Amino acid sequence: MLNDKVVFKESTIQLSHGAGGKASRKLIEGLVAPYLKVNELNDAAYVQAENAKIAFTSDSFVVSPLKFPGGSIGELAINGTVNDLAMGGAKPLAIVSTLIIEAGLETAILEEEIKAMGEAANKANVSIVGGDTKVVEHQKADQLFITTAGIGLVDPRVNLCAKRVKQGDKVILSGPIGDHGITILLARGELDLEADIKSDTRSVWPFVKKLIDVAAPGLKWMRDPTRGGMATALNELARDAKVSIVLEEEAIKVRPEVRGACEILGLDPLHIANEGQFIAVVSEEYAEEALKAIQEVPGGELATIIGEVQESDRHIVLSRSSYGGTRAIDMLVGDPLPRIC
């Protein structure tokens, strides 16, 4: 639930307000939600349509550069929308999209991104059923922006709600974190760093479908940790569920290239955006079966149980090292990596 005590006091909007961390929360809860009467924030909203429950989501993509190792804005737009639906326990059905094109963009670049959208949709088994096209003046849109809206059919076996999360529940992570954010940062060429790393952009629905098939009664909450990273997503859960979450630092997979770049730049991998991973909270009795289900899907081999939920008056996220020490993991503050999705 939203915090009705938040008041937005800033006189101007900054990049940090779009980073998915504390500043974003203040903007949404203190300015947007009160006027639009939004009571709850999720990756997708639910709408009851006669006998079916529909998940509905919208998104926008302003990533820079348009193309990067492992993907591009077109592919990212489809996968990001599909994943928001999947986090609501919904099978993606259809997407509409708007292309906001800057005058002067090379036709070949636009064609590549439209092709990428089509290929990603085909791979995710979702239809692009409509949309819109706008062209704005030169230097008014940084080449190309894409907005989307998607609908999906919610699996009736799932009941996803932060309030269902309780002590003893296990936290499962589908794979290594930080790949996408660091890939985008290096692709900009602003830093004298080289690393063999690529974006993890992909549809996570195949993993979620298998997870639901084997562990639906114990599946309580899911989130894809995009802007703000895993730290922000789990802090939001801790606040909404009124629990604490204890992570086992050694269990969280981070590729050496990502960890090395973060150390050089003074970043925490837990704050770095991902576009092809998700977090699931599952009751203890279903945890091992749920983990095995994710690992059996190609690309999910590195999934692991990374922590558990504990009752506490402090609604925070803690990381426990192999030596037994703990540190508090806060939400993202500021915007170290703007325009990553």
C-alpha cells in the first residue's frame, strides 16, 4: 500500500526521479498517486473481466544507446512489457506500442528496431496488435522512444500479494544480477573500461509458467528488479509486507565482470538494473521444488535461494556475509545509471 504521508516538495524534476529508487517513490507517492487516486503500486494492475482476471501494464523505453551488447530498445520494449505481466502471474496475450521518432533518424535504424520488436514478440509468443507513430523535431527525442501497453491472462492458481509474505518464506533469484545496467554503462563509451558482458534482456514468462505449475499455492510475490535493482525491489516488499528480509551474500550470483566494474565505479550490484531476472518469494515447503522448476528451464540454471523473510519491527533488508556479519541494504539513492531502460 502507498504511504499517504509522503509529500513531494521538490520544485523541479531531476533524473533521479526516474531511477526507480527513493526519489521515484517520492514522486509517485507524493505527487502522482494522490491526484490519480492510485492505492497500490505493482508491475501490472488487475482487472476483472467477467469470468477472467486480466493483468494490464504500460511502460516506456528511453534507453541510450539504442543498441547494446545483447539487445536493443526494440527487443527491450517487448521483453520489459512481457515481464511486467509475468510478475503478475499472467500469460502475456497482446501488446500495443507507440514509436516516438526524432526527425532525422536513419530509416535503417528504425527498421532494425521494428524488426527487433517483431522477433522478440514472436519469441515471447505475444502479439503486437496495434499502436501509434509520432515524429518530433530534430533533437527533441534522442532518436527513438518507445511506449507500450500490454494485457495478459492471470493464472487462476496464483494469489500474489505482499501481505501474504510471512516469516520463514524463502527468496529465490532467477540468475546473476547487474548484467543489463553495467552493459548499458559500458556501451556508452564514456568510461575507459572493457568487459565481456551483455544485457540479460529476455522474457521470464517460461520460468514463471513452470514455477506456477509446481508451486502456485506457495508462490506469494514476484518482481523483476529493473530500475533500482534488487535492493529497491526487496525494500519495497519489506515495507509493504511489514517484515525484514535477510539475504545470504554468498548466494547472490554476480558475474566477475559486473562485480569488477561496480568496484571500480563505487556501485553496489544490488542497485544495478536487470532486464531478464526476477525475484520470487515462496513458502518454505515449496521452496526447493520451486527452485528446481526454474533451474530446469534453459537459462535458469543459476537460480538460487538467496534469503528468507523474518518478522521484525524494522522493515528493512539485511545482507549476511559468509563471516556472519550483516549490513543494511537501502533503496537506491540518486541515479548512478540514467537511461538504462
